[in-house]
Amino acid sequence: MTIICGKCEKEMKEIELKEYEFEEGIILNNVIAMQCPSGHVTFTEEHVDILEHCGFIQRI
């Protein structure tokens, strides 16, 4: 499945982020995300499910 960045319309690729500031002061380490060549980052529903299952985030 191809995911296109909503900000720059370039194709996104799955990467591992060594550090990602999810919210101010909440740093996630070694998380899988999607990133376009411009550097925009997003998470698929599958990525969010994994983060939630591991206890990194909680859906409201």
C-alpha cells in the first residue's frame, strides 16, 4: 500500500525513529512511523495499535 504525505504529496516510506517527541516532554524511542522525503512524519492505524498495545500511548 502506498501512503502519500498530506502536506507535500510525496510518497512516504516506513522508517524507525530513534527518538520521537510524541507530546511535549513525552519522548518515544525506536518507533516505526511513515516519513516522506520532506521529513513529515505520520503513523498508520497499525503503528498506533502497536504503540497503544505496548503502553506508549492511550487513545481518548
